[in-house]
Amino acid sequence: QVQLVESGGGLVQAGGSLRLSCAAPGTIFRFDAMGWFRQAPGKQRELVAAITSGGTTNYADSVKGRFTISRDNAKNTQYLQMNSLKPEDTAVYYCGAALVGLRWDYWGRGTQVTVSS
């Protein structure tokens, strides 16, 4: 089973920045897509950002202009740079990966991001 491992979550004040990382240890193949999802208490999980193996990106409207997703294909690692954080960004952030298309079959366990007002 492929396991993804997130890191970089924490507590930050509104307006601050965090960078999340997600590694796929032990893998030597490319994922068609990598992405980040988040889930806040009482809300459903939503897609935050995604990136294809070729570097094409998509973002949720709520984070456009503030978050940037990137990937290092040599390391099978993805990153989410989060700037200008808002309290409404508070959630557990999960990384996902898809071997084919956008079938998100592989997941990390999540990392907590808390933005104080």
C-alpha cells in the first residue's frame, strides 16, 4: 500500500504563511496528479489545489492568489505554500495522489492547520 506523509502544519496568526510537504516514500513512479484537500469541523472535504505530472495546476476559488502548489517529480514530493492565511483556512489538510487521471486513491493521514484571528 502506498502511504503519503504530510508535514508542516501548525498554528499561525492571520496573515501569516505555512508550507506543507507531502512525500511518497519508497515510490519511484510518477503520479498523474497530486493534490491537497482540507476538511474543517462540520464541513465536507474539499479540494484545495491539484497539480498534474506536467505542472498544470488548479485551485479552489477560495485560495486562488494565496496558495501555490508545486511538485518535485524526482522526489515524488508535493508542496503547498500558503500565504495570507485566514481563520477560515483552519482545517485538517490531507495530501492525495492519483496514479491515473484524478482518481485520488492514495492519502496521507492529515496535518492540522490552525489560523488564529
